[in-house]
Amino acid sequence: MEECGVLVVGIGESAIEPGLLAGRIRCPDCGAPLAPWGHAREREVRMRYGGRLLRPRRGRCGPCDATHVVLPATVVPRRRDCTEVIGQALFAAACGAGHRTIAAELDRPPGTVRGWLRAFGRRAETIGRCGSRWAVSLGEELPRRWPAESPVAYGVEALRWAYAACVERFGRIADFWELLVAMTGGYLLRGRPRDPPDFPRCAELGGLQLRLTGGASTVDTSACTAPETNAPSRP
């Protein structure tokens, strides 16, 4: 059986098991529901302070005869640090801080932080288009242009518009970077971030499903592909 890659689903880790059991998490290749299929290897995730162990769930697609590792949006695929830490670094860089200053503040190696910023900066245009498409699909009116002092600032600003549009429509259902990791499928630092689904056809397209249930904003996600690789997590 082939292992095809990693999926970023849900806003919280607790949503993964019920999603697999209910068939709400779908194969990114054929759209069939994924069934629970054991776990991937346990790994340590570096948090803002300290660390925690994460043993990701694995889902199996019957028609494709393939498995996918399923991750919560609190982590970025192939990175040891959690979404919060990487997001704080990107925010600081967008405000003009250098990688050494950010590394000292976050207590991370300068080379690690520099790698995050370079990876995000190389993809700023792609990330910017992704954020703009999400914002427009959620009904936000974007300015014709907005100033950005660096590629990182441009990408972060575009994502901020997408987040603002989501909050305006559904309320604050998740932290900034966790929601954006889910919306982009985990492709913040590499790969091609996924386009937004067509609301209200999101359930059919297998994308991020945002809906109002019983007067409260809820979030339900199906599978979003992240880079296919068997390499270990990078620092």
C-alpha cells in the first residue's frame, strides 16, 4: 500500500478522529472518504515554550489503495515547530524585524528562522494570490493595491485579508495562523496552496467547510494535501 502524503485537516486535533469515523475527511486524489488506519510515527513538536509529542492519525483510501497522514492545523507539515511559533516569526518579519532578532525572541536557532522567512518570501506572490482568492470568495472587498515593504509583509498582509473575511462571515473560530494553515492546506512554506472552494459547493469539492449550526459558527474540514515527501521534519 502506498503512502501518498500528508493532509492538514481541522482546527483542533480532537476533530480528526470523529472526522475519520464519520467519513468527513476525504482523499485529496479521488474524493473518497478516508477510513482510520493506525498512526504515523510519534514526533516531537516544539511549542513556544517546551514541546509536546504528537502521534498523527493515518487514514486509508480504499479506491486508491493509499494512506495519508492526517495532521491538525496546529502544526505545519515537515516542520518541527508549531504553527504559532512559525506564525510569530512571519509576523515579526513583516513588521521589519531581522531573523537574528526574531530567533533571539523565540529562542530558536537563527538558521532555522532564516529558513522559514526565505521559504515564505520566495512564495510571497503565490501566497498573496491565495489569500486574495480566499478573501474574495468570502465576500471581502480588497484594495486595488496595498503597500508592502518586503515579500514577507506582502504575503502576511494578503493572509490577513483572508482571515478578516472569514471572521466577518463566521466569527472568530480559530487563531489566525491555525485557520490559515487549514485554509491553505499547510502550504505556507512550500508547495502550492490550495484555492478556496466555491461556497456553497464546498462539501462537494472537499475543501474547508464553514457553516452555521444552531446559531453558532463551526468549522469542519476535509482533507487538504500537503507536500508529498518521506523526508524527516526540518528544523
